[in-house]
Amino acid sequence: MTEQGLTTAVWWPGEIMQVKVPLPFSLKWVNSYLVKDEKGYTLIDPGLHTSEALDTWTAVLTNHHIEVDRIHTILLTHQHPDHYGLAGWFQERTGALVLLSRQSYAYAQRLWGENRSFGSDLTSLYAQHDTPKSVLDQIDPHLESFVEKVSPQPTVTFIEAGQTLMIGGYGYQSIAAPGHARGQLCFYSPERRWMFCGDQVLPNITPNISVVPGEEEDPLQQFLDSLRQLRLYNVELAFPGHRDPFSNFETRINEIIEHHDRRLDAMQKLLEEKAYTGFEMCEKLFGARIAGNIHQFRFAMSETLAHLFHLERLDRITAEKQAGIMTYRT
């Protein structure tokens, strides 16, 4: 069975099925995991609610002779729509508990709840960093387009870092993993030395680190601190949110840290030559890769700001506000 030329469902040791749920943007797919136990299945990160995703799930469940009502628990590593989107749809059909951290749930309500404000907040943030009005006008409609892709939204049971959850008959420690997503959790089995790591550690690609409007935290610092904590775990096999499971967990963490060190150094060097606004720096770093694509621009811009904010807090650069626009220089 294939989807976009890829094997859609792969069994891994310990009765874990990796399901590659298609996405309508450049990542191509998100990993969902069905983990079997004596009661049925735990479903981890079911994917975005699209017709293509539903077709994939129908085919996977049918071809592997799995009744949907055997899914008794839906575990969400974090609230991003490609992980969270189908949770409510599956809950309606299974009655399963949906487990998510309290912080992630609050963030999801800010994005898609009845009183959602994230689109206007993000537009205001980008405006302060010199983003053209033609781009700003696309932000709120773009974010609104995800509401149908995360509906119906689930009734959530809160979990927090430090809890132990039973997944596939083994105890998994829940570990706070901030930086990529507010409230994200990873899950580690000391007995099997396996880690469900969400989007915190990915093979081949680096997780997006974004500034969140209205919050004072330094997301890049949180992310780097989290990576250094995760590096202490003895992981033989990591199950990520994107790309395939991998074994070189510590090495990959080191590579991601080094990537951000290089990015910070490169940005500081650019700012030694001239001053940049956030938008100018984003264009300089990402260029044609984001031209005309509001989805890609949003990730690139928020990540650019995360690095600028981090450099400023390290006193490696300074920020100056004139006529409502922030400018950065060394």
C-alpha cells in the first residue's frame, strides 16, 4: 500500500505500526503510531483532518484488519494541527480518551477555540518587524483555514510531565519538551529504551522553533535546554513525528544543536555588516523558498524572530524601535 510513492504503514518491533498520514504541504506526511496492547490500541498523533488522511486511515485499518473501536486511547505529543487534527474525529467513533498537556490544550484554544485570537496576535507581531501589508493580510485567513482541519475538536484529559503512561504494555515516562511547541511531551520507556519524541528531535530535518506572540519566553533557549536534557536518556530507537524512526538519537541531538549555533553565528555576522528588520532577515535567510507561500513564510518568519530574540537576550545584538518597527544590529 502506498501514498505519494511511500509505504503507508510499517510495523516496528513491539507491535508498533508507523502510519504515514499525508499532509497538503512540503513535509508530505506526519507519523502516527498505533501501539498494540491486550485491550486494543493506543493511537499517537492521528494526523490532519483531510479527505486524503481519512482515505489513508480507512485503507490502513481495513488492510490490517483493525476495528476502529479497538482504539482505546489517543495520545497527543502536542497541539500542532498535523498531530492534533483528527483526534476529535477518532474520539467520536471510538469513545477513546484523548490525552494532551494542559499547556498544549490552552494553546490549541487560542488557535482554534471559540474566542481564538492567535491570527490577529501574530499579524500584530509581524507588523512590528516590517512585514508588508500584502503579507499581513494573508495571516488570519491562512490560520482560519485550519479550523476545519482540526474539527471536531476533542474532549481532552490532561496529562503532564512526570507522569508514567502505559503504552503497548510498557511504562513510558512523560517528559516536558518545550521549544518547538508549547506544552509538548515526549514519552520514554526505560525498559525498552524507546522514545516517542514528537517533533522535538527529527532525523534529516530540524524542528521549527517559533516565537509565540504575547509570550516572553525565549523558545530557542527552551528548545536547546530540552535537547540537552533529552540527550541524557539512553535511547535505542526514537519514533519521531516526521521522517522515519532512527537509532542515532544522541548524535542527532548534537547535530541539531550545532545547526542552531551556526545559524546564530551567521545572523550575527550579517548584522555586523548592516542593520536588518525581522522581515529583511527572514528574506535574507530563506529567500525564494518562502516566496508566495504564506504557510512557509509563517514558519520562516517566526523562526527568524526566535533567533533574533535569542541573540538579543544573549547581548550579542541590540534591538531598536523606530516608528513602530524593530531594527536589529550588533
